[in-house]
Amino acid sequence: MADGRRDDPIANILDNTCQEIGADKEASIVVVNTGKRAAYQNATPTPDQAQAIYDLASTYCPN
């Protein structure tokens, strides 16, 4: 998913995911949104990949 991508857009995925978590959005909604944000060119994360990205991001959120 990150191949060929610049660092800033990847950091934005983390920031936006953390914002949604901090706003107490339903986890399933945040996972779907995280997957949409992580999509790049012809690569779209599977639901399991979106969940893994969410899980990783949530461990770094300051909330």
C-alpha cells in the first residue's frame, strides 16, 4: 500500500484515523474510512488490511 507513496499522505492516514478515534466514532466506521484513505492508485486495502491499518494507527494515537 505504501509503495511509491510519499510520507506526508501516509502520515495523514494516521492523523485522520486518530482524529476519528478521538471523536469517539464507531470503530467499524473508522476502519472503513481508514481503508478508503489508504487506497492508492490501483491498490485498495481489503477489509482485513483496513483493520490492520486501523489497529496499527490506534496504538500510536495520543488519545
